Amino acid sequence: QKEVEQNSGPLSVPEGAIASLNCTYSDRVSQSFFWYRQYSGKSPELIMSIYSNGDKEDGRFTAQLNKASQYVSLLIRDSQPSDSATYLCAVRGRSGNTPLVFGKGTRLSVIA
Amino acid sequence: DAGITQSPRYKITETGRQVTLMCHQTWSHSYMFWYRQDLGHGLRLIYYSAAADITDKGEVPDGYVVSRSKTENFPLTLESATRSQTSVYFCASSERTIYGYTFGSGTRLTVV
């Protein structure tokens, strides 16, 4: 059973701080990694994808991938109250048709 | 409207009844997916489809049936609803498996 693990939180950070969300995965051959944001009562929304080791930046978001450690993280700089949501990590294995496996999510609360 | 739409938005049904959840996408994406989301379990894959007339089981397929006669539609049927199938159901689609998914707005199903 391929697993994706996330700390459920809640993770509370003050407005303007950096929020760091972490995710580990069990399938060593995983190739594609995604971060989704889900507001309460809404559907998941894709915010970042990363495929190779290192950092990928998009605005206030930075995704970091370390395949050797089987670890992917999401940094949110200058956190805003509107960033308060649950963040889901999703991982795809090596096979092209393998569906995404989702972690249970980390709830982030940004305090004004 | 372009996008992925689910219907109904909310549904209450009785134990033992058959119920069908609809999913329609306008992008002609090859891949479509059904997930259920429950507190404590996160998103779990029920069924997925790589193309019309091609479907495959996910992690929790028991009690569910899918079909995909047209690329744009992927209905999910609960053959005989049980209380354990009370959940929020999300449909998603993707043009290629290396991409992330786009989710519909979800159907909140309550089985009484």
C-alpha cells in the first residue's frame, strides 16, 4: 500500500510568517508530486506541482522535493489569513497511469 | 459552462436505494476519477478511467459501479446505498497523467 503521510495539524502561524508544510511518501519510485489547497466545504485546488529534486517557486509558494529522503514540502511566504485551509500532498508512482495517492492533509491557520 | 461539473450538489437517500452521482467535463480530458473524502481518511480513490470504455478499480471500489460510454461523462452508481457510504464525493479529470487533476465541486451524499 503506497502511503503519503502528513501532519494533520492544525499548524498555526502569525500573519506575515513563513508556513512550512511537510509530506513523506513510501513509494521510492514516485515521480510526480503535487500540492492542493482545500478550503472548508470546497473542492481541492491544485497550487503546485514538482517533478525533480530541488525547489520550485511560484509567487509566495515554494515546493521542495528530496527524492532520496522521500520528502516533499511546501513553503508559504508572507502568510495571509486567506491562506488558512487544508493542504493536501499528492504523489504519483512511476507508471504513467498510476492515479494520485493523497495524504490526509495538514490544516493551516494563519492568525491575523 | 466549461469545466467539470457534478450533480447533484447534495443528496439524501435511504439505505438500500440505488443512487447515481453524475460527473461531466467539457475539456475532453482522457482521465477521470472518483474519490470519496471522509474525516480521518482523506481522499480515497474509488474508480478511475483512462478513456471511454476503460475503467479500473481504486482503493475502495466495493459497492460502487462506474461506466464511461462517452469521454465527457463518468457517472458513479451506488447499487444499494449503505450508511457507510455517507461521504463527500469528488470527481476529477486530467488531460495527461503527468498533470495534476481538476476537481469538481463535489456531491455531499447522506444515507439514512
